[in-house]
Amino acid sequence: MPLDPALRAKILASVEAGFAEQIAFTQEMIRFGSLRGQEHACQDFVFRALRDRGLTMDRFGMDRAAIAAHPGGAPFSDEHSDAPIVVGIHHPREEVGRSLILQAHVDVVPTGPEKFWTHRPFDPVIEGDWLYGRGGADMKAGHAANLFCLDALRRIGLQPAATVYVQSVVEEESTGNGALMTHLRGYKADAVLIPEPEEEMLVRANTGVLWFQIEVRGVPMHVREMGAGANAIDAAYRVITALRGLEEEINAEKVGREHFENEAHPINLNIGKIEGGDWASSVPCWCKIDCRIGLYPGVSAESLARRIEDCVRGFARQDKFLANNPPQIDFNGFYSEGYVLEPGSEAEAVLGRAHEGSTGKPLKSFMTAGYLDTRVYALYDKIPALCYGPITENIHAFDERVSLASLKRITGTMALFVAEWCGVESIEG
């Protein structure tokens, strides 16, 4: 049942009343440089924040065997984080509403050279409507909103009338194993809401993602005798050209795929990192390239991995040097499938009403060509998986920033959504 207009206004006013505190909390989170493997202190901060709000706490690590046995699990590498996952659980006095997972991640991507930032990456500066800082937009602003949408209800003497799991995960930016681990731990609800930076829209479709590394060997030689050697970096560029051909082949397969066929280039291959060689005057004998590619919903990660292997090995057989020195391929991160959120769920209808109540505009949906943890809940729990969050700029780039006005609006939306989806009861019995 839609919320009473008076209650809706009261909830939005409460969000406004707590927003300065919410901004300060978000800034505190940004100050933690929680790069991959360095999320421990930030997760401790989150643990204390949830515990201080009276939630029942759970803190646990990755179960490598369980993740490896699951079709949605990604391979572990030496860089895989061992930081804990944190879950705070709200239990109502009487379970009469629908349960909910509110999830966010604390891991952030590297900053790149700090000299290209207007402000230091982990120094959260506000200029006008924008809050700057690495990880602020993706997605510590949304993370804080998970807590403060519940605070907005508490401030007016209310709490959800259903179980709510507030989940803080790691490895969202590299494997997706953190969200999968909460699933394997047994946490499940009637719906999930993840406030990633999605421009105040609902994600309707999402690509899967594969990470892989290709290592090419060469034959070292002094450059005066270059013709007698084999340049591994040059060979790696030839392999990249072959992969670009596969990328275009896959993009041509968008025809007939709803949510993708009208996109100019829905599947992107990114050569994200390249390193090789040891000396400017020596023919390089090694080169490694780290790659990321998307895949359509309904396509298995395993099938695309086989295509990548076939592409690289097929090219190598035709290459004079690589035919006898085939590249090595290692799938070393994301191994995840995409999903489509089918319209018509009650959870989406509730989010639509909440969004309109907070912003005054109808809720729009769109396809986003990047990894989202909502895939775990859409594919394996088969529950409404809602990804919706604030307007941002420059995520994964210099001067990452989030709009504060938008953050307030989506926090209002979230508070209204929780109130209608879960129902509310008075804190005092």
C-alpha cells in the first residue's frame, strides 16, 4: 500500500535533518584509502557504525572452497583481498513486512598519479554541489545512504517491520566474490537494493565481466642484433589486434538482444594494464597484458573464456614466432554473468513510487555495461535486484565526485522504499 502523504513528508524531512551528519560520515569513509586488500580499517569503521545502531553483527571471511565450487565464483589470485565482510542485521519486534538486503562495497580502484587530481584523492573536499574523493561516488556515498535511510526512520521513532540486512562487502571491483560470499553464508531476503552510482535510474540490464591476463614470451638480444631476437611487447600488440577482432565480432552479436541492440558498442574490451621488458637496449623477453571484457546476459562466463582462448591460440598458430611460443592465458578476476531485471515486480513498483515521492519525477531505467553485485541476487537468489543510486562524475577517473543534492534525493527515495516495502513499526513497543 502506498505511503500516507503525511508520513512521506515526515520521512523526507527527517532525511533533510540528518543530511549534514550523513555528509560527514561519507567524508570519514572516503578518508580510508580502501584499495584492494587494504579495506580492513574501513570495514572496522563500518562494523562499529552498525553495532552502535543496535544491529546484530556478523563478520566473516571468504570461503575459498565454497566460492570455487559455485558457478558465479571468480578465481583467487595473490592480490585477492582477505578483508572481512560485515553484515548488520535489523530484527523487528514483529515480522509483518517484507525483508530487504541493503548492500554496498568499500573497496575502491587505484587513484592513478595524484598530480592529476584537483584535490588529494582521499581528502574529501566539497565544492558547490560536488563531494570529491576516490570511492566517494563508487560507492561510499551509497554505502552511507544505506545507514542513513534507516536513521531517517529512527529519528521519527520508526523502524522497519521486517528483517533488514545491511551488508558491507569487498572485492566488488575485481571479482564479485564478496557479494557471492554473503549469498553462500545464507543471507537472503525478499528484495535487494544496492545504491551504486546510477544517475537516479534503475538498472534494467547489466553485462557480465571477465578478467584475464595474457603473458607473451620473447627472445632477448642486444638491440644491435634485434633481428635475431623476438620482441615480446611487439608480439603482445599483435595479440591485442586479434582480441580487438573478437571484440567486434561479439558486438555484432547484439542484434536481437533487447537492451543492447540499440547501443553503439555494448561490449567493451579494455587493455587495462601492460608491463614488460627489463631494459631499453635489450629486446624484451616478456610482456603481460591485463584485460577486461564484457558479456551479454545469458552468455556463460565459461563459454566466453573458451572463445578468448580459441582466439588467442588460433592467432598464435598463424604467427611466425608465437606458433612455437604460444601465449599463456590466465583468468584472474571477474568470471561473472550479466542479468536482466524483468519489469513488473512489486519491488520495482515500490521503488518507482518512492523515487517519484522524493524527486517528483517518474523512475527511468537503463542498461549499464559494467559489473554490479546485483547479479548475485538476480541470478542465484531469483529475487528483485534493484540497483539505483546518485548522480556522479568521473568514477574510476581523476576527480571522482558525487552530487550532494542527488545523494539527498536518493537517500529520501531509499527511506521511502524501506518504509513501504518493509512496513514500519514504532521503536518503542
